[in-house]
Amino acid sequence: NLACPTCYADSPVRAPGTHGTFLSVDDFKAQVEAVLEKQSVIDIIQLSGGEPTLHPRLFEIMSWLDTKTGIGQVLLNSNGTRLVDESFITKLAAVAQKGRFGVYLQYDGDEELGQVALRGGDFRTVRERAIANCKKHNLPVALVMTVTHDNKFSCGSAITRAVADDNITWVVFQPEFLSGRNDK
């Protein structure tokens, strides 16, 4: 939904309000079942995208995952824009696998530098609201910072932010992936 300029998925840029196609629930289930059949355990399933919170059947997928044995953690990789919606996050909390679920939140530091290049806009306020909503609904958060030349000196702010909030369980640093729609 943001068409982030550096998205490694290179999902097509669409007009606002349109979201394209999604992996079908049946295909998703078949893929998970195939892995479970081969190895009986999946340590982590990360629901990613694009933006997985846009999937029209996300709650059904999560409810189904909750019924599966052999799955350790389910992580929802999100930019946070849907997590500020009270109706959405209430439904998410209702299907989240307590003790096995977390939000993998895109977090690019607390300074403006680098925000626009990574996400196409400054979403710091949105992220802070998403973090607060997750805490309110007992949904653990991992701050995931894409590190670029523009924001590399802000990495400490992610650690400081995490230490200040007991609902933030991880900080993850990932280098900018120079592929997909990023042609630098």
C-alpha cells in the first residue's frame, strides 16, 4: 500500500486504494502443509508481502495457523499503516496466537533522514501509533530497521526505543536490499 521505493519484492506500484492479487488461502495452506509434511516443524512463518495486512483473508489465515501443531512463531511483517486502525487491530488481536505471534514492524529510526527514500513518505507518527496499539492489545513488536547510508547513524535510536518499551521484544537491522524496484 506504500509502494516503498526500496521494496525487494518489487510488487507493482498501483493506484491508491487498489491492491492487486494475493496468494490464495488454499495455496498458502498447501505450501505450509508441504513443509510440515517434509520436516514436521516450522520455526517461524513470516507473513510478508508487499503489505500482508491488506490480504482480504488475513484473519482466516491466522486462525488456521493457530490450529496447526509444529509451527513455532508467526510474524506479521508490516509497515504499520493498518495497525493504527482500532477495528483492524482488535480483530488481529482476537486471532493472534498468544505467545506465538509478533509484529515485525518496519522502523527506520526516529529522524526524518532516510524515511522518504525508504517508504516514500515520513511515517514516524504512524509507526508510533502502531506501536502503542500493539502494546494496548498485547501484540509483541520487533522493530525492523532497514539500514541505508542515509540513516545508518540512527541505528541507536531503534535500540533506545526498544529499551524504553517492554512490549518491543526485538530490534532487527537489515541492510538495504539493492534489487527489486530499487535500481541504485
